[in-house]
Amino acid sequence: MTPASRTGPDESPDPGGEAGMATAEYAIGTLAAAAFAGLLLAIMRSGGLRATLQSIIESALSVG
């Protein structure tokens, strides 16, 4: 299959072979967000940096 004859899922021309890349990018973004949430949860449960992190979050949310 030559690059010029590639088509996307909707049968539109896809010469660069980029069809489906958005889905992969969303998946990576979702995994990164979940990992970051897990890291924040681990920090919040440890108690060591809880007060500092809480003050940073509160100050970030109160701006405006």
C-alpha cells in the first residue's frame, strides 16, 4: 500500500498515515492524568507534605 493510497476510518484520504493518532494521544494523556492523580493521592495519604500541598492547592484555587 503506497502512502498516497492510504485512507482513514471514514475512507477519506490519509497520505501521511495519521489516522487514529488522536486516540493514542488521548490514551497517553489519560494515563498521565491517572498517574498524576495517584501520585497526589499517595502524597496526601503520607501526611508528610500534606499541609504544604494543601496550602498550594488552596492558594491556586483562590486566585481570581
